[in-house]
Amino acid sequence: MNNFDYLLKDLTKLKGVGKKTAEIYKKKNINNIFDLLWRLPQSFVDRSEKSKINELQIGKIHTLNVEVKKYSFPRIRNLPNRVVCEDNTGKIDCVFFNSYEGYIKKILPLNENVTISGKISYFNNKYQITNPTYVSKDSSLIEKIHTKYRLTGGLTQKIYNKLIDQILKNLPIFVEWHDNRIMKNFNYISWNDSIRKLHNPKNIGDYNSYYYKRLAFDEILASFLISSEIRKKIKKIKKKSKFFTNKSYTETLSKLNFKLTKDQIKSLMQINEDFKSKKKMFRLLQGDVGSGKTIVALISALNVIESGYQVAFMAPTEILANQHYNLAKNLFSNKINIEILTSKTDYNDKKRIINKINSKVPSIFFGTHALFQKKIIFNNLGYIIIDEQHKFGVKQRKFLSDKGGANCDVLLMSATPIPRTLIMSVYGDMDISIIKEKPKHRKEIITYSKPETKINEIIKFVKKEINKGYQIFWVCPLIDESKKIDHESAVNKYKYLEKIFPKDVSLLHGKVDKFKKESILKNFLDKKFKILVSTTVIEVGIDFPNANTIIIENANKFGLSQLHQLRGRVGRGSNVSTCILIFKNNLSLNAKKRINILKKTNDGFKIAEEDMKLRGFGDLLGFKQSGLKKFKLADPIQNEDLFTLAEKEIKRIEKEEKNLDKYKFLLKLYDQADIINDII
Ligand code: ADP
Ligand code: MG
């Protein structure tokens, strides 16, 4: 199947594309012919209907059949060249700024019939089209729907369209990769025909048609297949199964002053099963904020220690690493070796810890990224636990899994709630344990919404809580990340609050450096001040048991899931907590709906689901950075059925297809991150 290669060839293989243009495209990550083809048209202009001059509407685009009647080339600076054209109902001028006579005479030859299309304006009592670009003696080239693409590197729409036409003409013919069972959903339309239709739409907004759905399905399936291959590949890694007696494990369980929830127990069992098996574990522990993931991870680590291995427990921040470390110290008393290694660890401690790592003594090492520096080589690692790294994509996860070596099981923990339809897209390469149930007797967080004008009431409330000894989070929104004014609102609020609560307010925003940030958070944790004003830079996961109130300004700027996660920063202690959402007046109906969802439920999964429906999935928290591939056609809301169909199909493929030869083209075409090359 040689001609398949055509799509993967360099752009310079196209007629009309030189090295220079190809370079410009490379910078935009368009490296081969398929990349160009898979840039979808951004909009369409319908030039298919012809009009007569006496029917023209000013400001609209019209297509006309006219005869070229007269030239006027004034040769005076700033005066444009004009060509008078007419049909049997009237006259129209084609006006050219900066075009040469020769060119004008060529495209509009005197006394000939031409088809022109453009936006109509009116000047000196006459209709005109300025700088017309859609001009031809061949009316079929003009009278159609014209696609528009995002342009780079000085290409015009016309040239771009020509390139697409060229590619479409040379499109290789593929053997269909889908079974008929799948194809019947799309009325058996082939990939080629679908791609052609995508670039030459008959109607505008064809999103429900077979060709569109087929291409969207291909896109989804390709991404699922890639994940599935990674999962299979990891599963193939043979490891020594871990042997343990569960002794310290059951002892610790009995020492807890609370009972684990059913979901926590179920997750522990699933992890233990993985430990005992000969296949490497690559598992996600997903649970809403406060669902109790840490304890599950810590307890599971005990069995690994008992099996004679070391454990690495990585957290995104110094503070969180310290909290986990302290919890482990309390929980396991002095029975096992526990160490913490961060960028702040001093030289001697670091040396001692590295020696310990080298000695292979079973221990738990807590830490930040510092744990995985190049210099530190674990050679007896049995378990990596990674907390709250929703920014990790598929490639980074795969890297970590490799880093631990064959005998090392991997557990990722995340509180980012993901709608059901998207789980496969984000975490298809992992097995998943979900904690849905929250610990019992947890006090609900009471959520209020208040207009800005009631600020005095809010201040009164804050005073009351502070007098009771509690602490307050005050969150200001990121106004615009790109414009670097994100912290302005936080700075202003800080100044305002500092006047009311002198010496009791601190400020944290994106410009505060990492070390300063950690020290501010530590001071807050140590109750050195009462109110922490911040943008959204406070990481999830940290326990601030003494903070019982979170105030979120301009709350409609945040997604629901994000508000839910922010809210989850309080409500971890045993006291009642409050979340106050501040709004500007005049909320839209949609905004009101969203607040009500938040007030009604504290279930992050439900909120993510509703959020996706109300805002579209692109805005959901963390998805920009998460492993979620950006789909070009497939839309998790519109195409929910296709996601479900693809999930079923993946299960069938995993069971029935011995190899993926059939899907080779599909995978190569849609795998933009080149993951497949790395792993298969
Ligand atoms: P997250 O899942 O957000 O990481 P944590 O693990 O930090 O949540 O747990 C939040 C709090 O809930 C901790 O203080 C923890 O001790 C407590 N907790 C965990 N499991 C239970 C349980 N089954 N019953 C009561 N409290 C629990
Ligand atoms: Mg956590």
C-alpha cells in the first residue's frame, strides 16, 4: 500500500509548495500532507446563488454574471482603477487599489462574460465590488460553497484551497478498516468520501451527517486505540508478584479512628490484587476532593514494604509532601522507615537519604519532583504513588511507569472529576478505581451566593468567623492569564482587607515565586495570619483544617468544577464550613442555573457532568493541561453516542483482533503526538 505514504509525505511534495512555505508550516506543526488535510475549514462562504444587479443588497456577498464594458485607469496616486461591468439589469464597478493594469485586463477581459463574487458596497450612486478576488470566466469555479481556512505564512485562501484540491485529487484509496457493524452507523460512507465532503460541503453546518460522524468516530477510535495499546503494552511487562501477609496492614486499619468507606476498601482490594498479580499495575485512583485517597495510598504501601520493596510517594508541592509525610509518621509510628526528600532538604540529609535508597532497605520516600532527579537511582522500587498530577499527559505517565522498572507498580491519584464520556479519552491507558462515596459524618459545606453590593454583610460574617478562631480563603479570579493583569484584583482586595484586618491578611498570586509561596502557605497553616487573599494558585490537596470559609469573587468567571475544587479547600475539619460565591449583579439565566447546581450538590462527578453540558468540555477544569487529546471533530457533548460506540468497539477489538494491522493507517494518521511510534 505504497500510496498511503502520500499523506505522510513532506509538504514540498505538493505542487506550488516550496521549501520556504514548508518551513513556515512546520513552525505551525504542520509537517506532512495529512496535517494540512486535517486542518478543518473554519468557515464557509456560500457563493453558489447568482444574483442580478438590480437585486443586490449592500453589505452582502453576491455572485454575478456580468460583461466587462469599460476600463478606467486614472494614473493618479490614490485614485483606484475601475472596471465597469453590466448585466441586463444594471451596472456595477469593480474597483482595484494597488493592482496593475495588466493583471486587471487579464482577469476582466474587455467585452467578455465573467463571473464575479464579492461584498457589495455603494459609492457615488453606484454599486461596486472592491478588490474582487473571486473572478473567473469559468463560472463553476465561483458558483459554489467556498471553504475558508486559518491561514499562515502569507498564503491566500485561493492558494490554500488549491492545495486542498490537489491533495483530494491524489487521495490514496484505503481498504476499509471498520466492520460492517460499525459502518452501518454511518451509512457505509468511506473515509475518502467523508474527507472530500468535509472540504467540499454541500450544506453549511453538516454536523449531523454521516461523513462528519464517521470522521469523528475515526478520530475517537484512534485515540482510544492508542491508549489501549499503551495499556496492553504495560500489562505485558512481567513483574515479580508481591507476597505479603497483610499483617501491618490490618494492624493499621484497626488503629484508624474512623471506618474506611466501602469505596476505599474496594479500591484497596483492587490495588492488592494488582500487587499479587504478575502484571505491572498502572492504576488511577480517582475520587472527589476529600474522598480520602491519601489514606488508601498509604495503607496500600504497607504491603509493598512488607514484600521487601521501597516506595516513592510524589506530591506536587512541598507542603503537600510534608503533610503526607507527617500523616505517615503518625499512622505507622516508628515501625517503618519513612523519609522525605524535596528541593529544600539539606546536603547531609540528602546524602543520608540517597544512601538509604541505595541500600535497598524497604522504606517510604515522600517528596516532590526532586525524588525523580536523574542522580537518584532507585534499584529496589516496588511502588510509585503520584498525587494530584492532573497535568500529566499520556506520555509523561508512560515515562514514570518506565522509570520505576519492571517490578514497580504505579498508582496515580486525581481529584479532577471527569464526565463519564471522557474517562476513556483521558485515562484509557490506565485501570481505574473510583471513590464515589464521601466519608460519613463529614459536615457539608454550606454554599451561599451574594451580590457584590452586600460586601458589608460578608465582612461582618468574616469578622465573626475570625473571632471564633477560624481562617478564611479569599479567592479573586484570574482576569486574563495572557495579559499579566491576573493579580490586580487580588492586590486591590488585599489592600482593602488589610485596612479592615490589619496584619491579619496575606497575598498570594501567580507572580509570587515558588519558595515564597510555600512559606506563605506554611504560615497560613501555622495560623500566623487569618485571611489568605489569592488568585487560584492554591494547589489542591493540602489540608487546612482550621480554614472554614472560602469566599470566591466574580464566581461566574470560574467553571463549576473549578468552583467545586476551590470549595473543597475548606470542609476538611470537623466544623461546619461556608463557601460564599460573590457575583456582579444581573446574572444571566445560565449563570443562575450553574450556581444552583453548586448549591444543590457536593458531588464532583455530577458537577463535572452538568458543567460540561452547560459550558462545553473545552472549559472544564484541568482539561487544557490534562491528557485529553484535543479532538478536531468529535465533540463529547454532541457525539456522546459515538464515544459510547467507540468504547464498545475497543472492548471488542481488545478481545477479538490479534493485531492492529487493519487499523494501521488510522493510527498513523490520527496519532499527532507520535505516541504509536514510541510504543508499538
Ligand atoms: P483527598 O481524596 O482529597 O486526597 P484526603 O485523603 O486528604 O482526601 O482526606 C481528607 C480527610 O478525610 C483527611 O483528613 C482524612 O484523614 C479524612 N478521611 C479519610 N478517609 C476517611 C474516612 N473513611 N472517614 C473519615 N475521615 C476520613
Ligand atoms: Mg489529596
